[in-house]
Amino acid sequence: MPSQTFRPATPAAFEPALLRARRLFESDDLEDTRERISRVMQPHGLQPIARAHGGRAHMDYLSVGGIGIGTIAFGEAMRVDVEHVQDYHLLMFCLRGQADTLVGGQALQTHGLQGLACAPGERFLAALSADAEQLVLRLDRRMLEAHAGRPIRFDTAFDLRRPALQAWLQQLHLLLNAEAMLAAVHAHPLVALEMERLLVQLLLAGQPWQELPAAPMLRKGQGGRACVRRAEAYMRAHADAPLRMADIAEAAGVPVRTLQEAFQQARDCSPMQYLRELRLDVAHRRLREPQADTTVATVALDCGFTHLGRFAQAYAQRFGEAPSATLRQAG
């Protein structure tokens, strides 16, 4: 029997079940709705299009690292005006209903799995139907640049029917419907970072984008080996913390690309590969000096390894024994 694949043909196939249990608010007061949404997103204008009777609005929301995911419905036809999107990328499509939108001067009709991407600094206008419920993602600009290695801007048209975006959509759907996975993301900061990285990399692989000019950055030193030493010291001091490439590059005082090239020349590996080895050292130390409730799984997750099989393989290659063997010997 051929294996089944995830192919959402309609927005009804994309039901973010776990968001429903994370409702931020319900309100039938327009000013209260505006204020509640502004706390999560940013200040914006709301104007009912035809207010025969007041609708009941709601918003559900959760965050995964530097990614915020939410649903918004107004319960009536509504105009939304964001003068300029602040320091984040906004992705939006409609789970129900539709919207006529204007993003950065480009008019788009948003319905079903045809959505939009709005870059930081752009104006966002939308006329939402009375039955519209949006699914919105807020991607922190600095976080996105950390994973992309450069400033970028996504194409405005965001068509989730495209084959290239199916892996991203499937992973997002899984996250919003798998309670155990979401619990692990919220319990372990390094797991949250790995999920953030996976979602961003799948998005970068599936949605067209263009590189933007990088802002000049003050460097602490010009020598390649000097920036590598600064980066290594920073990673050693923070090996068990959630780190992004941008964090490491900032500590080293150079742009991400410069640090990547310097590591390749000096260490024949990437900064993130070096960090992985440091985290294996942390895991080894914790397994050799366990607490009463220490398990291989908790150590792996705390050190940022979300796939236990790959963790065990990398650990055995590095230390010549399985992590479970280290833990047994310590006990």
C-alpha cells in the first residue's frame, strides 16, 4: 500500500487544533479587541465595514522561539490598517473567508491557501470578510536573518498550494496538532530553537525571496582567527543555551558570512558544527555526573538534540560508547 502524504487542498485540511486551547481573548468590544491584538502584534487601525450588529472577535496565539503563530477573527467585515509592519515579517492566509489586501503597494486577494508575506517596514491593508479567520505568523526579523545568514525579503505572494511549500506546511500542521511535540518545544529552549530553525529553513527552501543589502557592522578585529577565537569562547560559555548564528556572530564582532568563512578556513567546519561538538561534551559531562532523575532523553533534549537516534550515533562516534552506557557506568 503506498504511504499517505499530507496534501492540504483546502484550508479546512489545515486545522490548528492546539491553538484552540491557547485562546488569548474573546471580545465584542472593538477597542478592547484592538488593544489585545496590539499587545501581541503591534498598534493598528480597525474599522468595521458594515456594522449591522457587533461581532465577537477572538485571537489564539503561541510562540516557538522567534516565531509567533496565531489565529484572528473579528466576527464581522473589518478593515485592518497597519501603517508599517515593525521589526518582523508577517505571513498570513485565511483559514475561513477571504480578504482583499494591499501589501507594499501590491494588491492581492487572500483566500484559502493563497496568502501573503509582508516585510518589515511595509504597509499592510486588508478588507476582511465577516466570516474570515486569519492564520498569522510573526517572524522576528533578527531571528530570520540569523538563520538565513543575511537580510532578506520574501516575495509578497505566498501560495501554499505550491509543491515547494508543502514540507513547510506539513511541519507547521504537525506542530499545531501534536501535543507531545509542542510540550517538548515549550519545556526545552534548545528544542524550541531547533523547531524554529527547521520551520525557517523549510520556509527559505519553499518560498521565493531576495537578498537585501546588509547594514554595516562594527568589527572588533580584522583577523579571521581572532573572530574565530571570540566565537569559540562565547560558544563554550553558552553551550547549553539556545544560540543562533546571529548571536555568535555578534559576540565575535563580525557579520554572519564573515564568521562562517573564517571558521571554514580555520577549523574546516561551520560555527554550528563546532557548537554541536561542544554540546556533545556537555551531554557527556552530564551523563558522567547524573542527578537522580537524569535520563539519556532529558540530557539529549536539554543539549539541543531533538532526534535521539542521531544523538546516540553522534555520541558513540565521539566517545566510543552509547550514552546509555555512560549513564550506567556513572550509576
